[in-house]
Amino acid sequence: MTEPMIEVEVVFALPSRQKLVRLRVPAGTGARDAVVRSGLQAEFPDELADVDALKLGIFGKAVRAETVLREKDRVEIYRPLIADPKAVRRQRAEAGKAMKKGG
């Protein structure tokens, strides 16, 4: 008897380049394992060197590496943030206050 298979996608994007890989994996496969099977580490060796440290999501919702995938799931590999969103908002608010005082 053959193991049931499901179809999933794994995606990764840089500002200048993105890649989507469709693959069939055994039912019960985790998000991390799908990333490894996708072959994206070979295409993005610098960015995806440490697969255990990657932040993953499914359709925009953060998930753990061991999250079991379902048919048609899209595993997204997230890059680290360039800037902390809270710090950026704080800087904008301070700049806005300074403009009001000056004007």
C-alpha cells in the first residue's frame, strides 16, 4: 500500500527575486521538512543556511516548524525584519511632534 501524498507549496522571496516550489509530500509532513524537500536551500544558500532557525508561516500565519501540513498549504519562509516596526513608528511620531513645534 502506498503512502497518501498531499500537494503543498513552499515560497521564499528576496526584494529582487522570489521562488515558489510545488511539491508532493507524504501526508503528515511538517513545515520544516517541506522546506528541506523543496530544494530552496540550494538556490538561496546564504539566506536559508540554518533551516532550524527559519521563521515559517502558512498563508500569512506564523507556525512552528513541526506543524503538520494539509493539502494545498503554502509554506512561507520569512526573512528577518530590517527594522523593528515599533521603533520605526516611534521615530515617525517623534518627527511629527518636531514638525508641529517648528511650524
